Amino acid sequence: MKTTSKALMVTLATGGTVWAASGAESEANGLLVTMFLAFGALIIVFQLLPGLMLFAAMVKGLFIRPAKDIATGTSGNETA
């Protein structure tokens, strides 16, 4: 029993080294990892486009002169 347990311990102790040296682990990304990263990129892109549109509208509003009726306060709804 003692010899068997020692042999088992030696086998288990050296087994990790064998698996580590064999290159059994793949270094390439799997399909699910690639799909997850692509999904994250799509979320960023779809949030970036409306953000850029809002930023462009803000910059346009900063640099365009207001119309004359807007500056005087008339809304065009008054009846004469």
C-alpha cells in the first residue's frame, strides 16, 4: 500500500510537468471569444455614431448666428 501510494504521488507530481511541456493548451482565441469581442466593438461603434452626431449639432449650434426673429423673441404664432 505504501509503495502504491508513493508511485501514485510520483506519477501525479510529474504529470503536471508533462502536460505543461506538451503544448496541449491552445494559444489562439476561440470562436466565442472572437464573437464576444466583436459584439463589444459593435456596441462601441453604435454608441459612437449618435454621439458624434450630437457633438456635430452642438458645434454647429455654437458657431451659427441665430436668425433675426429668434433674437427678437417672436415665435410667429401671434395674430395681427
